[in-house]
Amino acid sequence: MRLSAAPTTVSISKARRFAALCLLTACLTVPAMTSCGSPGSATGAEDGAETPIYVLNFHGAEEGRSDQRPGDLTLSEFSTLNQVVWQSWGPTRAAGAGKLTGTWCLPACMDRPYEATVTLSNVSPVRGKGYFTKYEITAQVPEDQRDRADLTGTLPTP
């Protein structure tokens, strides 16, 4: 009797689909245990506690540090927010106000930084902690600097 390869191929294909379905189900039902939660997710440990939310901050830390509600925040290689007062922090967004400076506005903004608000969003899980990965700044930046201003972007994670 001769065996055909087609049924074996179908069986492997069904097995792969079943494994993918099991993995997807696990990621949707137990994100805290699998670290497969969607961005913005701040689900906690098995006891229902919220995952701590951080921002990776390079202000005064060349290697970066995990920070919560920092008073000074380096948003990118071009923009820094100082004297930040946070109105909210997590679990999916953070909002604050401070003084915006950047390489795009030097030298004028060093003496007169722009009043700005910042929103951090898009939380991604990293080693049991959540990290904000997006920022958006609202500020009264002069029209001639707007195209160079770094007002939205992606934040790094550890």
C-alpha cells in the first residue's frame, strides 16, 4: 500500500492552525502571563493589580532610566520638557504641562522656553512593566519653527 503525502500536509496545516489559535487565545485571555497584551494594555498580574507604567527617560541619564512622573523628560534627541507637572499618569495615558526646549529652537528657547502640554500614550509591556511609547506635544511654537519642531514621536523602551 502506498501512502500519499497530501494527507500529511493537510494534518500539519491543521495542527499549525490549531497551535496558532491556541496561542492567540492565550494572548487574549492571559496577557499578563504571556506578555502578549496589545499596546495600550495595562492589565496587571493575576491578582488584578495594575502593571506599573513608566517612561524611559534620558534626561541626566545617558543609559536611560525607568521613570514615573519625571520633572524633566527628554522626549527625543531634539526636544526636552522641563518643570513638568503631571495631571494624570496611566494606566493608558499620561498628561502634563511644562517648558519645551529643543535643538530646533536654539538659541532663543533656552532663555524663553515654550509653555507646552504633553500626552504620553501607547503602553507596551516590557519585562513585567508598561512603558509609554508615543508622545504628542501642544505648544505655541512660531510658524517658522513648526516644521523643525519635534512635537510628536516615538519613545524608546528598555
